[in-house]
Amino acid sequence: MNKGISLANLGYIQEALRYFDKAIELNPNLAQAWYNKGLALFSLGKINESLSCVNSALRINPKYENAGKLKEKCVEQA
């Protein structure tokens, strides 16, 4: 997941998504991986897909503040 975060920070969003997917495959209960995937998708304008990921993160950790903020942005954009 850390490699995905680094790639996303460098602007390599598609590559980052592959690493977030791998992290989710290895541990589907990793809220941070779902959030990071949602954030990457949001940056690509894929709002509905982003919202789905953020909702997964919030199901795992309802108190995940950053995920809650991203959900609000998704709802505003939808």
C-alpha cells in the first residue's frame, strides 16, 4: 500500500490503483487501502467508484475521519 501512496503522490494514479487493489486483495479489511483507492479514483473523476470505496472504508472503520470527508466530497460531486 505504501508504494501505491508514493505513486499516487507522484501522479501515477493508474499504477497506484494496482497497488491499492493488491493491498485489498491481501487484506480486504484494511480501511486505509479502501480509502486510498477511493482518493485515487476521486482524483480521476470516477466519483461513483470512489464513493463505493469510501463506503467500504467506513464500514470497516466508521470513525475514519478522512474517509468521511472524502465521502462528503463525493456526494457533493455526484
